[in-house]
Amino acid sequence: MYALRLSTLVLVVSGLLLVFFGEILALCTLGRRKKSWFITAGTFNLLGGFFTLVGVCVYITMITHQHKWWPISELGAPPDTVTKFGWSFALIWVGLTFAVIDGGTYIWLSRLYVEDML
């Protein structure tokens, strides 16, 4: 159970950091004008979106199946809880869509790269 919580935290935080550094790198690309930086910024955004999605999916799965790991011998029967993740799951898919569009745009721009483009 602890390993799943830790992996969820690592995936979500690393995904958000990848997206953040991808955007910072994209801003730096405007000044440096390097084709490889476009590709790297796009890759960071794509990976960040997927890492965040996987982290949230692992968290939802962990919480949904929490009754399987409940220590019945120590704490008795698990409480009757209802968990709903409708909006969080929908928002993470919207975030993934924006990350894919953003990352794909940077990679597409690298294909159109010309020295005097900027």
C-alpha cells in the first residue's frame, strides 16, 4: 500500500515538473532558436501529461480497491465508504489532451524549423 502511494506521488509530481520544465524550455527556445530544444520541450510536455495521467489512475485504483488491503484482524470490518472521482478523472483527461496538443505542436514546429523563422 505504501509503495502505491509513493509511486502515485512520484508519478504526479514528476509529470507536473516535466510539463513545467517543458514550458520553461519552450520559452528559452524563443531566444536560443535551436531545433533540438523544440523537440525536447515537446517530449517533456508529452511525457509529463502521460505521467500525470498514470499517477492519477494508479491513485484512483488504489483508493477504489482499498478494502482489499484493509487489516481486518487489527481494525475490524472496513467502513462503508463511497468514493467518486468523476470530475478529477475528467479533468486529468483534459490536461492530457492539452499536454498532447502542446507537445505535438512543439514537435511539429521543429519539423517546420527554419533558421530565420523567429
